[in-house]
Amino acid sequence: AAEALELAEESGNITALGWTLISQARIDALRGRFDEAAAALDRAEELFSQSGSAWALARVHNHRGWVERRRGDLAAAERRFRDAIRILKPVEDRGTLCESQRGLAQVLVARGKIDEAERYALEALETVGPHDNISRSTTRMALGIVRAAQGRDEEAETLLCEGIDVLEGTDVRLIRRELVGALVEFLRERGREGEAQELETELAAYEPAAA
């Protein structure tokens, strides 16, 4: 990654450098280095602002939303996801748009804005493409989280389980880890400790892949 960044710097191509910085930010975020990820995304945002690429800027906002959420700044995460959605709706990048919508829905639940969270979770389900299995799973999870916050537990559990089932037979461990983690939290909050612990065994198996 460092070599790719150096080559992009030397090329003088600000678009190539911007995308390389996004890739570096994703690696940093996976390693828990959120400040470094945010710094790389700040540089990418500046470069894409210079080049006038609205779509690329939206991707930066989307990635930054996840970084801010993971480091606990929910207000900043909400703002970034809203910026991404505002830019992406006209350009019809359904893959990134639905992830920004579901990300915003989850942040809004965490901030207690349940009605608005429901709206964005439902929009994410409408946006996702029929063959995008990763986002078909994550958008179901997001609506499941909303339904749990609304006290609609049966529907919530069904959606959370459906999200996991969509990924059956795939090897997207980081996404599956997020989905299983959401179900574990749901079960634990309802006193279903035995079921939660069984699933946590699966989560533990994913830890090395997520490191």
C-alpha cells in the first residue's frame, strides 16, 4: 500500500492519488487506525474537490461516515452519510448509495432518531440492486436493527437472519462478521445468552481475517 501511494504521488495524477488514498484509508480503518484513515480521506477529499469529481467526493463521504461511526463520532458520521446521499442520488450509483443509506439508518438508530432511521433503511432496500448480495444482506440487517429499536422483535430477528442467509456460500468474512455481530447484540439484549454465545464462537473464528 505504501508503494502504491508513493507511485501515485510521483505520477502527479491527482485522481489516481485520491483513489489510492481511499484504498489506504480502508486498510487503516480495518486495522483500527481511524485517525490515519481520516487523514487519508481528508487528503482525498481535497484532491477530488480540485478535480471536480462529485462521484468520487461522495465515495469519500461514504468511507468517512464509516470511519467516524467506528471511532464514535455519530454526529460527524451522520453528516458524512447525508452528504454522500445528497451527491449520489442524482448520479445513480446504487451500490454506494444503498450503503450510505443503511449506514445513516444505523447511525440514526444509535442517536435515537428512529422514525427517520426507518425511512432511510427502507430506501436502502429499494435502492439495492438485485445481484448485489453484500448490500442485499447489509440493508436487511439495517432494517432489522431499526425494527429492534421499534420493539418489533419478530420482524427484526427475521431480517437479521435473512441478512446472514443471503451471504451463505460466500467468503466475505468482514461483512458476515458485522451481520452476525448485530444478531448477537439483538439476542443478548433480550436475555438469550446461550444463543448469543453460540454465535460468538463463529465471530471469534473471523477475528484473524478482520485483523
